[in-house]
Amino acid sequence: MSETTERPPGALQLLFNGIVSENPVFRLALSLCPAVAVTTTVANGFILGVAVLAVQVLSSLTVAIARGVIHPRVRIPVYTIIIAVWVSAIDMTLAAFTPSLYAQVGLYIKLIVAFAIIISRLEVFASRQPLVPSFWDAVGMGLGFMIALMVIGALREVLGSGSFFGIVLFKTKPLLFFALPAGGFFSIALLMAFFNALERKLTGGTAKPAAGGHHG
Amino acid sequence: MSDLVHIDGAPRPKADPKVIAGIAMNLVLVCAVSAIVLGGVYVGTERYQREARLAGERSAVSGMLAFGEGAEVTEVRQYLDAPKREVRYLAKEYGNESAPTREFVFGLDGSLHASTAGAVASASGAAESAESANTAEPAGLEELGRLFVAKQGGALAGFVLEGESRGYKNRIRFFVALDSSLAVKGVRVLEHEEDPGLGAEIATPVFRAQFSGRTPDEIAALGVTRDPMPEDWHAALSAFASSTGGEAPAEWRTLMDRERTKPIYAVTGATISSRALTRGVKGTVDHFRRRWALLAPQLEGEGASR
């Protein structure tokens, strides 16, 4: 707990960090499993992204507040419980008060409990930082995840179904491969390579190699 | 067991009971707080969740039957009384909480044991049914699902059957609508937890429309194939699914004659979910055919005498 010695980064820097320099999918390579399963369309990616954003922010705030009372030896199970509580509470509340919205997002909410990105932000950031920076980190990571899912979804929907956000673009026979899970991994690899190449170009080839080898 | 060692060969550190107690207390505290929060949210939302579910069912039933104002819908709930080896049916006007409940009790062999219509009721049976007819939820009985019988102008017009099947992750709850000849009018998925983008596609209009128009015999013989759906059939199904009431599109009617004996085309990458819904629809329709043969004389008999 060394946050007293160094000033926590500012809001803008944390947002940029989550969306670009440590993007959960393209840089940290976390939560690839849901990123592949769900991103057959842009709309799917958007809905899951919003759900992750909400749970990430609420869980990070809870951990940032309660970090003093959580025993460090059992912090991971406690984080899992905190995430599960928020997911279940959101699930029940949406089912009760917004049934039409719940019909669309209910499936996505229940998937979130096991997302590596959320628990890793709790461990890496919210458990060591005060409330306000934890909030901005959670918002940045949530937005970064949502944008990544929508970019993957856009590529796969255009190539795999010939449409964008449900609007039919061209009526030729689409490449079914991109709608299938294998195509999802392929799309993520293509986009990751593209963003790495872009970064190398922008920074003049001095960028450190992209992070990788994380699991989850 | 003092020679226990870590995998890397280092001696196992001595556990301090105080530390263990502290950890245990910490976990107990976290779980207790979580339980209180979840319990509070559940108590606060349970009533609204149930209302939302009932409202969704009501709109599904009226949407699937697609009848006008004059339609009269009876809700029939079915319960299994295992110790007595009896099946109980509670029939009531749908959506009218104060309507009287009629009860029919059948033995497992299909013989009528009791009926509040009074025709065959034995003395003990009648007293019992009169008692339970006033309670909304009979206690200690296993619920076997519900069905809705619709009449229009006194004539039988259609049915909606509630069904359940085990999907890829959790149960799939659905409604099957039948016309008066027991052919499938439509299938609607009410609740499921299949994966978005894969198994969840079984809830899409085109996949569900594959069941429509099939007779009970064709449903009983229905299989599932992984072959891709022919493109003309896909187009016809999506035209059928978006047609609102009235006549079915001509292209669908022509192709239906080719496809009615063919299997259901599974969702790509979601054969398990596709099979689960198909199995559920088959079971529900088959069960209803046998059930209706028993129930019809009772419900009809009363309708005629009024």
C-alpha cells in the first residue's frame, strides 16, 4: 500500500490508459473468451461492454472502500464474492423494473461473474488506490473493453453477416468463417497486429513489444 | 503428518491459529454482508420480478393466439400428486383473479377420480376438491406446467402450452401455440441462458418459425440436422415470421410442403441448444395430445351446459 508516497495518476491519464495503452483486449489480452463468444455483431459487443462497465465501476468502488478490512490472504475469493453480489443485484433489479431491457441484456449480465478483466483491475488497481483514481481506472478499463468489443464486432459483423448494427450493407454471400468462434480469434489477432503496427509507426519503432501471455 | 512438505521441497510453514481465525472471521463477515445485501435486493424486487414475468407471459399468450376481443382464455394448471397417484387440473379464467376455479382429478391410468362439475365426484373427493379449489397454490404437489385454452364465440380456437427443456447451461422455458387441429401455430422462448451469439439464436424469429405449420404427427417425427438451411427456405421463414396475422405468405406455403417432413436446421455452432428446444417442443406437444383427450370432455362438457 504505497499510494501515500506517489501521487495517483489523474483522471484523463487513467481513461487513456484503459482505452488505449492498456486496452484490456488488445494490450492486456484479458477476457478473450467472452470477447470471442459474444462479438458476432456490434450490438452484442456494445451491450456486453455496457454491462462490464457497470460491474467494473461498482466492484472497483466497493474494493477501494473496503480494502482496509479485506484480509490480504483471502482477497481473491472476497473479490469474486463482491463481483458476484453486484452481478446478482443488477440482474434482479433489471428483471424487476425494466423487463424489456432485461430481455435483451439479461444473458450478458450473468456472464460477467467470471471475467478476468474485472478481478484483475480489483487486484492491480482498486485494492491499492483510493476511491477517486479507482473510479477513473474502472471507467477507463470498462470503456476500453466496450470499444474493443465493438471494433471486433464491427469487423465480424461486416465480414461474417454483411451488415453493421443490424443494417444490411451488401447482399452477397457473407464469409461465415468470421461469424464462428475460430473467426473471432482470427479477427482479434488481426486487430491486435494492426494496433501494434500502428503504435510502432506512431512512436517511431521504439515502443515496447505488446504485452501478452496473460491468461483468462 | 509432520513430514508434509511443499511441492518445492521447503518445509510446510506452521499455521498460526490466530491468523487462521482472523481469515475465517474475515470471510464470514464478507459472506454475511453479501447475504444481507442479496437478501435485501431479493425481498425488494421479488414482487416486481413476478409481476414483470406474468405481464410478459400475458402478452406472449395473447400475441401467440392473435385473437380479438371476444376470445375467452382458460388457464389450466397441472399438478402431480405422487403419493395418491393422481394428476390434478385446476382450470380458471385467465387473468381474472376472482374467477372461480374448477378442478379435475385423474388417476394415472386416465380414469376420472373427481371433478367439481360434480358428475363423477365421490363424497370424499368432492369435499377435498372444494377445499383445494379455493387455494391459489396447492401445497405439496409437483407442478407439471400450464396450458391455456382459447375459445372464440363458444368454439375451440387454439391452445398455448408451457414447456421446459434443459439447454446448454440452464433450463429453456417456452410457449408452444397450437390451432384447434393441434398443428403448431408458433413457438416463443420465454427464458433461457444460452450463449449470446450462439445458442441464444434459438430465440430468433426465423429459427422458431421452423416449427410453425407442422401437424402433431410431423412434430412427433421431428429431428435436427446440422446441414445449412436452404436459402429460399430461410427467406420464406423470415417472410412468415414478419407477417402479422392473416394469411401466411404464398412463398412460405409452397415451400412448407417441401420442408414439413424435413428436420429442424440447427443454429450454426449451437446444435445442443437447437436440439434442446426441439426436444422440448416435441415432448410438450406429445404430452398435450394425450392430456387433451382426457381433459376435453370435462372442459367442453361444462362449456356446453352453460
